[in-house]
Amino acid sequence: MANSSMSIGFADTKRHYPILDGLRGVAALMVVAFHFFEAHAASRFEQIINHGYLAVDFFFVLSGFVIGYAYDDRWREMSAMEFFKRRLIRLHPMIVVAMMIGAAMYYTQISPVFARIETTPVWFVVMVMAIGITLLPVGAALDLRGWGEMHPLNGPAWSLFYEYVANILYALFVRKFSKTLLALCVFVAGCVLVHYCVTGPGDVIGGWSLAPAQIRIGLTRLLYPFFAGLLLSRVVTVGRFNHAFLLCSVMIFAALALPRFGGPTELWKNGLYDALCIVIVFPMVVYIGASGDLNTQLGTKICGFLGAISYPIYIIHYPFIYSYTAWVSRTKATLPGALPVAAATFLACVALAYICLKFYDIPVRRWLGKRLMQKAALEPTISITKIRKV
């Protein structure tokens, strides 16, 4: 998930799409709210903000579009190693701090739902944290929580693992694909996605484990959205849409918040909805968002703030969800009674994300950029108020 704060450290002096930044923030906040409500849901059919999990698939579409737009025309001057350095500088500092937060909060999550915590030694937690900092996934032998996560201290890191997979595929192979070949990949990946959605469990939830079935889900969720976003960046000329941020925000909110379709005997209905969102709605949102302009200072500030905190809040919020889920499990708190705690924790996540951004992420990326990207660091940075850049 690239971000407008790329202007520090090293510059990517291209036109910037601030509305896409804002929409990334809208989706990130929605998935955080989804996870809070998940602690009270007896089943997927009762979940409030029922389709919040689709935010990840939107992020993958957005990532493909941004990566293609930012880098497709730079490969004559840029090596794969330079590209990987750029992506590591952009993404990895927050992964490090997120894993440390996950480890620091681990023993606050003792509860019936996390029975393994009481018997887990500190050295084991530190070892899992050290592996997690590298973003290498772990299997069942290191599952210190019992949920089968490849990153048990910070579950959503699974999507960053697949983001790295997408970046590697792009740099080594996919960037060389013609539009025709890329379109064929989009078609095939889309068929696989739709088939899974309508014949599988009725949704695309999954991808966070090293179990073969979960890896299949992860790759299915990654390939079509990322390829579609990349193709979109190559073949579509953005238009002009008024009120694009408001329109797209409503579309994202509706797509993620709608109740589940069908019941246990009609799983295909919700699967079809998931497929329609990923295949049609999300690329449309990216196109409209890229085609809009922010004509007010307030809109610019809102999109700037949402875009700035979007990645930090996504990657640091889940340890708080573990703790909140543990508290609900221990106290048997109902949703109405727990709302003040949930709201306060939500705001705490936003505040911590902003603090991490300003006092850790930006300074660390600036420091790494100066040392690892010396040539790029000498490029002139251009004010985001004067030119769009990714």
C-alpha cells in the first residue's frame, strides 16, 4: 500500500492521486471496525460490517494500479534490486514495529479464547517476534496463539506477505508482460476467483495460514486484484469525475458494510457478491478515484490524513483486537455494553498509528532512503500541493 508520504526519504516525482490515498484510509478504518465487531459475532452470517474482509482485496487492486503507474516506465534506469529496496523502505519499518507491538501486548491477551498464552515462555514469544520482523511466515510448530496464523503476533501481516509476493512477481516477470498477456492473466485469475467464490465457502475470507487450502485462498485473492490494478494502470486513461472522493467513499462503505447474502444453504449468493465487488466494483472505484480532483482545502486535508494513517493503522491495530477479543471472552461483554471500550480502543489505534507515522515511520524511511537510495535521495521532492505523485 503505497502512500503520499513517499515525498520524504526519496522521491517518486510523478503525479499523485490524493483521492486514492483517502480511499485507502476509508477502507483501512472499515477493516479495523470490522475486526472489533468480529469479537461479538457468533458466525459469519451475523457479522456487522459483514464484508470488511474485502478491504484487503481492494488494497491489492489499488497496489497493482499504483505499482504499475509508479514504476512501469522506469525499468530502463532502475534495477530489480533498486525496486526491492524502495518497496522495503516503504513497507518494512512499520512491519518491524507492528511485530514488536504484537509481542509487547501478547500477555495482555490471556483468556479462554487464547488458552496457549499462559504456558508460552517469553523466549518463545521473542523468537516468533524475530521471525515475524522478517515477514517470513511460520507454521504450526510456532503457532503460539492457536489460530493457525502465519504471523501469530500480528495476523494481518499475512496480506503484507502476499504484497511482497506480488512485488517480486512484478519485478522479475510481470513488468515485462505485454498488455495482451497481462489481460490474459487477468482473465484466467478472474475465472479462478469467481469459481472459488461461487463453489467454495461463500466468501474469500482466508489466506493467513501456511495450510495448503489457505495458501490457495491467499493466491486467489492476490492475483486477480493485483493483475487487474496493474492492467488498469496501463490501458485506461483517467477521465474527470466530480465529487469522486465522496462517491467512491460511499461505494467502499457500502461494499464492505452490507449484510451477508444468502444463508448456510445458499453460500453461492454471498460468493457471487464477493466476486462482483473484487472483479468489477473495486477496479471501478480505483478508476473513478484516479479521475477525480480535490477542489477544497478540507477535502485535501481529509484525504491526506486518511492516506497517511492508512498503512500504519492497518498493520498495528490487530494486537489491540486480540486484547479486545480476550477481554470480551473473559467478561462475556455484550456488544452494547462493550461499545465504549471498542470506541476508545479504536481511537487509541488511530492515535498510535499517527504517532508511529510521525515519530517512527517517516524518520526511519528518511534515514534508510538517504543511506540505501543515494541517487534517489538526491532527486528533488515536489510539493504534493502542486503536483500529483505516487
